[in-house]
Amino acid sequence: MKSKSVKTVVQVVVGVLLLAMMILYASKVLERKDAYVKYEAFFREKNDFDVLFFGSSNMQLMVNPLQLWNEQGITSYNFGNTSERLPVTYWTIKNALEYTNPKVVVIEVSQYGETLKYKDMYSVHLAWDRFPLSLTKIKAVYDILSPSDTRHELLFDIILYHDRWSELTAEDFSGNYSKLRGYAVNREYIVYDRPEYEFRIDSAAPETEGVKYLEKTVEELQAKDIQVVFVHSPEVNSEEKQARINAVAVTAKKYNVPFIDFTVMDESVVDYATDMSDTDHVNIQGAAKLTHYLGEYLMSEFGLTSHAGDSAYDEWNVDYEQFRKENDGATLTEVKPE
């Protein structure tokens, strides 16, 4: 009887393990692949990143880590994410720091004056789906989402994606992911005049959720001896939005953080007639200019060490060459403003 009981227990344990493996596999196949494609290269990197970039899609389209590697020999990852608000960025940074120890974190601040913790569930899923379940991820979900939101779908995304069977394609089984380290290429341009603004600061900005979480972010990063830089991408803003972003200078001064505002700097890095894909984002041509500027700035201000020539980073050379072959000489397409 005792032997039979042991056999039964073993069979149950094996059955449970097999079921768990099947559920895990089904979850990986059924999940929407956006987050996997964008962030898988981050989790596969064996070395610490020198720099991490965070923010909304403004950041995603403005910094090319492979160009930074080729020009400066530094490693970086671009976590810029569509419609991301700064409270989500705060938790994305906390999750990312569980996997790497960067010397510098650069935060794009175009969402500084926003009052909501997040814009929509899609942007939160894109930011966090690839991060494995952890205590930090659980805290993030319960902090950002209200009890009326579908928190459980962010913790166990098979609940959301379980009925995608009819949508599956070969790509869902391929395991392919982007080697661009989070950067997104855009080859369109819209002709704009460079905007000019009368400087003012929106006094309400320091009271928003965005500001509160940005300050928490800076405090925690500085406590870890990680350098912080604020940047604002080139934009064609309303006077009101630019006034809210001008208030970033208040937070920057409070924490002694450099603030580079590409929209209002004296010598524009980009050409608004050729380098913008819309009012908020640069195209690949604009990104090349901004990436070059930031690369030189980061190297000169923070004494980063170039890894060029180190065989431990050979994969970066391979991926840069592939990017260069696909994009050198690519033409831009003009799009008319709506």
C-alpha cells in the first residue's frame, strides 16, 4: 500500500508539472508578441548596459542604441514605449534594474505635465508583458491600476490572450525578435517650420502624478549612484504643452539633474523641414542626429568606457552591420500634415 501511495503521489506531481509546462508553453505562443519582439534582446544581453533610455514613443524613435555602439562603443537599451506616462516609467525602471546595473538613466520628459498614471492598457501591456512575474511587477500592477482595472491580465497574460488561436501565424512560433535594442525606425517626414515659444512655466505641473513619480524615480536612482539625465525630444507643441515641459527645469534644479530640451535649445540639432515624422516624433534621419549628440554628451559628461574591440560584445558589431545594410541610403517619404 505504501509503495502504491508513493507511486500515486509521483504520478500526481509529474502530471501537475506537465500541465504547468503546457500552460507556460501555451501562454508564450498565445501572447501578443509586441513586447517580446521589442524587449527580448534586453533579457538576452549577458553584460550590464552602460545606459538605459526611458519614456514615451518620443524616446523610442529618437535614440538608436546600435548607432551609439558604433560611434561610442557604449551599450544601451531604449525602453521608450507608446503613450507611456511617467508613473509607468517609474515601475519599468524598477523592473529593468533587477536585470542590469547601468551607469546612466536617460528619461524623456514630454509626459511631465500629464495627470493620469497611464493612458491605456495596451501601453501598459507593451511595457510590462515581457517582464517575468516578480514581486516588483506585482507592486507595479497594484500601484498603477485601480481595483476596477483588469490587474490579473497583466500578471497572468494568458487570461487576456487565451483566445488568440485563430490569429496565430508562423511568427508566433518563430522566436524572432528585434535586434535594435528597443529603437523603432521611421522613414517618413513632414515639413515644419522650427517652432518658437515665449518662455513661461505652468505652475500646476509640479502637482501632477507625472512629476510626483519622476521625483521618486530620481531619488531612487541617485540613491543607487546611477546618474540621471532629462531630455525632451524635438516637438511642434502648443504654447500650453511647452509651458508644462518648461517646468521640468524646476525638478532638474531640485535634484541637480541635467536637462536637455531639444525643442527650445539655441542651436537646433534637427532640421524641422526634413527630420520630423509628425509633430511629436523624429524620423530615422532626426534620430541619427540626436543619437550622435547624446552619445558625445554621455561620453564627455559621465566618463563611460568604450567596449569597442572587446570580443564579449561581438554580437553588437554583427547587429549594427545588419542595421547599416538595411538602412544606409534608404529614402524618406514625405507625408502631408492632416
